Amino acid sequence: MAEHVNKLKLTNKNSSKPLKGLAPLIDLPRDATVEDAKRMIARVSGVSDYNRIGLYDPIYIQTLKDRKAIVWDLPLVAKARELVVKDLGPQVGWRTVYVIEYFGPILFHVLVPLLRPYIYQFPPFVYFVYKNTGETSMTHVQWLLCALFHLHFLKREYETVFVHKFSANTMPARNIVRNSAFYWLMAGLLCSLDIYAPGSLSSRNELGPFDYLGMALFVIGETCNWIVHKHLASLRKPGGTEKGIPNCIGSNLVTSPNYMFEVIAWLGVILISRSWAVVLFICTGIIYMRSWSRGKERALRKEFGDKYKKKRYTMLPGLI
């Protein structure tokens, strides 16, 4: 390992919101990574959490994402011997954010069935949307959907804690509310209020052909999604940021087969529930996944070039 030490000037990117106590200079070894630099800057500047320090690249006009990149390879460092520092604010771990996100639907799909006798006695449920009151018991199909929602999001929680490997350590703490709102309000509150309501399209005891087809799609989608997530995790070493070329079930069809199987599983839930809320939830999710899958396609083409077999569709064959 190289031990040669060099001095770099430190400059605040934002003079109106500077990183308080930023040291004017640091001694940085030639083999130091972005994460090494952030740790050192935090130490000499008296910042308790190094993750709130961002190294800004004025050439590409963005904060550096690859924490394993060598600092001295950056154009600004090589040319001007300078690091531009940005205060990213209080941070929270990505794993923590996902755990919080997925807890919302789990919570609501417990609370709404428990409080069902009381919720549906109030407007707008009684007068405008649903017939009857909350006095009737939940049907077999409603209990089945309750189980499917919990299976999906408990699987998500397990993958977050034990399977997924994140390229970034943290995100700004203020993003928790924004990121969680989608799951808490749509998959949690909205879906549970519609599915468990007396008189809803889910309020049935008998299972028909569409219900059995829906269960088959859910099992296939969730199982294949699990296989893809395990494969994607195997492409990255513990603590690493490197990308790998996916080579698993569905990867010959689309860039992000995990999203494809996610949609298949939720299509199964739609067939069983016939719920407009579930349709709205997954259609909104598709908008997000469409953007993420296209970004992944661009990243794979850029990093691997001809080694990567380009995909025409990034998440849904023939559509997206």
C-alpha cells in the first residue's frame, strides 16, 4: 500500500450553508478512497458522522456516489489539488430507511382489520362508498389478501436486513418521510381501507378461477423475485460498490427482472382483490421502477460496454 502523503485544499461548496469547522487542508494518501477522505475530513473538522460530508464534483455537477473511487484520480484533485465539500445534513442508513418504509403496510394491514367494526361506520364509507357497516366479519378472500400483503412486506423486511447490499451508506434523514409516504399511505392505508371494507369487491367467501390464477401469479412472482434478489446480492462483495452483469432468471428478457416479477406478483393481488387502490399503488410503483430500471440499463452499458448484452426492454417485455 502506498504511504506517500499529499496536502489537499478543502473548500465549502455552499457559502450560505457551509460545513462548520471545515479544516483548510488535509493530508491524504495517494491510495485514499472517497470514503477514506470523508472519514479524515470529519475527524479533522470535528464532525461526528462522516456520512453527512459530501465530496462535490464541479465538473460533472454532482456529489460523488462511488465511495470506493480513488480521490487522486478525480480531475479537480489532479489539476487543482482541491476538494469541494458539501454538508449533506443529518443522515440515516439505507437499511434503516427500507425497514421503516416496509413497516407501514405491515402496520396498517393489522390495524384496519382490528379496527374494522369502528372505521366503516363513519363517512365517507357509510354514505358514499361502501354499503353496510363494519359489523360484518371479514371474508375468506379478505383474510387471504391480508396474508398476501404480510407475506410480501415481511419478505421485503427480511431481504433488507439479511440479503440486500447497498452501494451507499446513508441518505439524508429528511428523505424518510418522502420515501415512506408511498408505502405507508398507498400500500398501507389506502389499500387496507379498500380491501377490508364491507361491500368491497374483496368481500367474498368463494374463490373463483381468477382468484386461483392470482394466487399462482403471486407465488411465481414472489419466488422469482427472491431468486433475483439473492443473485443480485451475490454480484457485490460485502462492503463493496462494484456492479455485476445480472445472469439469472428473467435477465435475458429485461434489465431488471426483479421489477418484472414484482409486477407479476402484484398482478396476482389485483386479480384476487379487484381493488382500485391496489391498481393505483402498483401503477405508481411502475412509474418509479421504470425510471430505476432505465438508469440501471444506462449504468450497465456505460460500465461494461460490449461485455454487456444490451436490453431493449428494462422491466416489462414488450412494454417498458
